[in-house]
Amino acid sequence: MYKLCVFAGTTEGRELVELLAGQPVEVTACVATEYGEALLESREGLTVSAGRLAEEEMEALFCRERFHMVVDATHPYAEQVTENIARACERTGTEYLRLLRGSGGMPEDAVCVPDIAGALAWLADRPGNILLTTGSKELSKYAALPDFSRRVYARVLPMEPSLSACREAGLAPDHIIAMQGPFSREMNAAMLRAVQAAYLVTKDAGEKGGFGKKAAAAREAGAVLIVVGRPAQRDGLDFSSTAELLERRFGLRFRPRVVLAGVGPGRMEDMTASVRRAIHEADCVIGARRMLESVPEGKRTRAAIAPEEITACIRESRDCRRFVVLLSGDTGFFSGTKRLLPLLKDCEVEILPGLSSLQVLCARLGTSYEDVVSVSLHGRDRNLVPDVVQNRRVFALVGGPEGMTQVCRTLTAAGLGEVRVSAGERLGYPEERITSGSAREMAEKRFDDLSVALIENPAARPFLPGLPDQQFQRGEGKDGCVVPMTKWEIRACALSKLRPARDSVCWDIGAGTGSMSIELALQARDGKVFAVERKEGALTLLRENREKFHVSNLEITAGTAPEACSQLPAPTHAFLGGSAGNLREIVALLLKKNPDVRIVASAVTLETVAELTEIAKEFSFTEFDVVSISTARGREAGSYHLMTAQNPVYLFTFQGQGGAA
């Protein structure tokens, strides 16, 4: 087994050790302090050596362990340590590799000095307080500054050696800021203001070392940024190239690390600190073009939206190890996360949430959202009307040209023109706009493609199973025959037996007026219902009821079962209200389409009861149940009220398990 040594006192050093975890190699990680040791998780095949090593101790370690390679991932300013490692490798014949940290990108207004002496010379005759963030090792050199103990504040690690260095340099306790990073821009700016610093002295430690956040904080707090230049660097490789070399040299296979990042509205300032950090650390950022506009210049990007395109970008970018996929809004709220995860099984995936458009819109409107029902119309064929009819507050994610206008027109046409619609356009962008009004008023306006809506209907009432019979269109068909309808008490019981889910695919065989089809469509709002009916008069009533209840997930199929059902998708649930004498053949087709289908069949004649009883014996079912329901309805007889008995109805319930017995 190969043996590697990593000097891992930096963020990228620790990341390399983590990357090597689980690979067929033994790793020794060398860190200078116990704190550095604590940052490395205990793993099989990992040995941690804590404590500063002299050059002779490095030589002894390399001779004893006979490493196949030593990776120097020390700080770019730790030039002496780097030289010691390189010489120890040379003397012991050990292969040496330098892992280089990228520069943070120098701001135009920064004062760049070659070394500490240059910083001292520039600051010597300039008044004002100074915040030092260059560490404690060379703190004593700054004591040469005029009024050092009064002007200088030092931010150092909360460790005894660092505190001792501060005391020895002559700093009072109230001029010592002992804290462990990472530090955000906001925290850096707060410290600068707290000490009234006119100058921030730092090193170009790259994005990994928080250089960008320090530069932004100095600009925000009005402090001059003084950057002590890096010492000359040995030749080396960046993180991705280092990983690629280790793969090639030692036959390793590193899984790409992919962060699925919710970017909220899309601007960098609206993203969480975790998302911004992931973007800065990424080798490649993937997302829609409008989202990539917020990515800092110089960062490698790939424009892709479809999950297949995104995964292709990851697999094609062989020289990259760390990817960030930008997803609008929140990763758990109508995002591409659900479709991406199955395609990223060969990657290490981390999910970072973001602000959803629901949160942003409700914040702009000054309202809560715990009682809001959320739906997406973006790229989906869904009728919003039943949701608005049944819920007081509905949030809709709208997309495409004329999307918002069409929503308002649809609501108005459905008799909901007075519901209140609050539309948010391009939320989070400079051209953001919030418009509120009735659906009728809003139907005359134009909106941006990137729009969302909060729809409020105070008169909303939920549809409960067992809708009153009088709510349905009923009567005789055009052919003069009376169209049957399953009565509401029977429907309520049949629904409880059938137990459809929100995304079920249901068949209603012998649908009649469609009362059961409508009930199923309202229950399976994210699924599909197929109403099969052979009589023309019943088909007319079916269409009228579909339009009245605005159930766009109900599809009407004209014809006789089972022939008319042969091309329908496999059902999860089926209700048999009429069979035209083909009961056994219909059940056989249902089980062929889906052996696990759940079936509820109604019977009013003894012949149908007998046939269903035989079917229960002929086919294998994991559950079989039959119930007889007898109801009576009240009617007036002069000054009296009497009960009139209705025909008894038998409900048979079958849970399939596959094929004929």
C-alpha cells in the first residue's frame, strides 16, 4: 500500500487529507498544533503528527516511514517550513510536491508592500489606529512603530504562544483580539469599527485564508488595506492538479465533490455565507446564465440547466474536483435537486439551502407563510383553480411568457376574479417589482417571465370526500336514458376504501356523470384520473362536471372497458361503477397493468355480487373485503317526516398482488 505524508496546517491541506480518506493509501498528516489535530477527523489509515518539526526531525520521519510522496500544503508565508520540508525530502530521496494556494485577487485600492519592513516604513509617519491580522510570529517587529502600544491592535489565535507573543511585544490586554476564524466580512468590518482602525494589515492568504472578506470589510469600514506580499514560492500545483496527479500516480479514484447550492433570488449578497464560501472554493460553478452573472470574475463557470446537462459538465471537467451547482431559490422548494440527486450517485454531494421565492415575496409583503399552500406552474400542466377554491392562501411559482397574466385570466374565467393576487417580479434584482390587485385587474397587466404570486381567497372552502349530489350536473343524456350517479354516501365510503394518494393514477370504469371521477381528481391533485364511459349522454355530463370543478387532471376516455383502457397508463387505484358485462376481463386487465393495483367495485344486483365473489376466489389478492351499505333519506309527508330506504349497495375491495391464481 502506498504511503503519503501531507503537511496539512492549512484549509486545503485538511481538504486533501479528507479527499484521501477511504482511498487505498496510508496517510500521515503533520500539523503544527493540537488545534490543527482537532480539526482532522479520526479515520482508518490516517495518522496525525501534532507539533512543529525541525528539519532533522522531518528527515528522521521520512527515513523511518519511507513515504512514496510528501505533499507540502503549508501556508504560502511559511517559507522556512517549506524549505525545511523540501531539503528533508531531497536528503532522504523522497518525492516532494508543493500544493500552492491561489492568490485572492488584489483590490485596486490596496497598498502592496514587499515585506514587514515595507509595511513599517509606509505606516511610520501616518497617524491612526492599526488592526494587524498577520499572526503572532512576527508581531514583535511591529513594535518599532511610533506609539505601538496605543495604536496597534492584534488579532491572533486564542492560544498561549500567541498571547505570550502579544505580551512580549508590549500590547495591553485590551489591544489583543484572541479569536479563531473563519471571519465573515461583517465580523471583520465590526472589528475595524470597534478599534477605530484606519489601517488593516494582512497577508495575501487567498480566498482560503479569508483575504477577500478582509478586503471587502476594509472598504466598508473606510480603512486602508495594506497587503504584505508573499515570499517567493516554489513551483507547485493547485488543488485540482494535485488531486489529478495523485490519482494518476497511485491509481486512486477521487469522487467529485458537488455542492447543490440554493442561491435565493440570485444576487451574491442574498446568498448564505455557506453558499458564498462554496462558490469561492469551487473549481467550477455550474448554473443558468443569469445566476452565473453573480459569480466572481476569474472563476471557471459552465452554463447548464437540465440535470443531464449539469451531470455531463461534471463528468467532462476532468481537471476539476470541487463543483458548485447553482439552483434558484431554495434547494428543497421546487428546485432541480430532486432530479439531480439520482444522477450524482458517484459524487460526494452536499446540499446548501437558500432563500425561497416564497420567503422573499412574503417578506416583501410583510406577512407570514406557515399557512400558505405552494404549487409550481413552471414547466408543469396544472390547473390552479381547485387550489385557490379550496385554500385561503396559495403561492404559485409561475414561469414563461404571459404566465402570470394567464393565471389571472384563468382565475377570472372560473369566477374567482375578486381574489387578491400579489405578484413579485424579478425578486432580489434591482428591477424588482411587487404589484397587488384583484385577479380581474391583474389579468389586464403584463409581467416579467420571472414571476411568483401569492393568491388570497377569504371565501375558500376545502372539498371534503362525499360532495353533495346537487353540486353535480345531472339528468338525462341526449339519447333519453337516465345517466346513473354514485350517491354521495356511497362515494364517501368508496373513497375511504380506495385510499387514493395525492399522486395516484386512478381509473373510473363506467363513470356515468363523473361524480366519482371528480372526487378522485380532487384527491389525486398531483396525479391523473381516467374516466371511462361508453354512453354519449353520460360523456356530455362528464365534460360539464369536469369544467364546473376545474379538474384538469381528469381525462375522459370514450368507449367500453376493457378495450377502451388498453392504452391507458397503469393505474394505482381503480373504481368499478359499471362494467357492461365485462367485469372479469376488466379486473384481469387491471392486474396485468399493475399487479399491486387497489380496486373498489360497487354492486347493486345480486348477479354482480355473485360475480365479484367469484373474482375474489379466481385471482390472488392480499386483501379482500366486502361491505353492504343500506341508507335511508328523509322526506316530508304533510306535517310529518318519513325515511325512504335506498337500494342497498355492496362495496368490494381488492388489493392486488399479481396475476390470476
